[in-house]
Amino acid sequence: MAQNLSPQARRDKAARDKAFAMTPARRAKKAHSQRERRKAGPEADGKDYDHKDQKWETPAQNRGNDGEGTKKESNNNYTT
């Protein structure tokens, strides 16, 4: 569901999102996920790689921190 943002807020948010996506930790996680996805083949279809549990999970399970929400998980660094 898209946020209803003003044009200026949309540009600001895009800049913040881009800056976060390009941090070394995020780039390492993205590269690791790509390597794992290529190795996994059909097993990874429709799933996200969970860096904490080191396994493939449904997007809802992964993004919701296995039902615990994401506040506890904030600022944790996982090995990639």
C-alpha cells in the first residue's frame, strides 16, 4: 500500500531509502542473498533469505521476525 506523500516528501524518502540500501551492511546482505538464491534454485522461489536463521522463509515470516515483530531486532548485525 503506497504512502500518500507530498512530492517533496516522496523525493526525501527516496533519498533516505537509497542511502540506507547502499550502506556496506545492506550491500553485503543483498550480495549474499543473491549468491544464496542462485545456489538454491527452485527451493528459493517465492521466499526471502533470513540472515539471522540462515535459511529460506516466506516473506511474511522473515519480515515479521518470526512473529515477534521488528522492534527487538533493530540494529542487530548478522553475519553474511
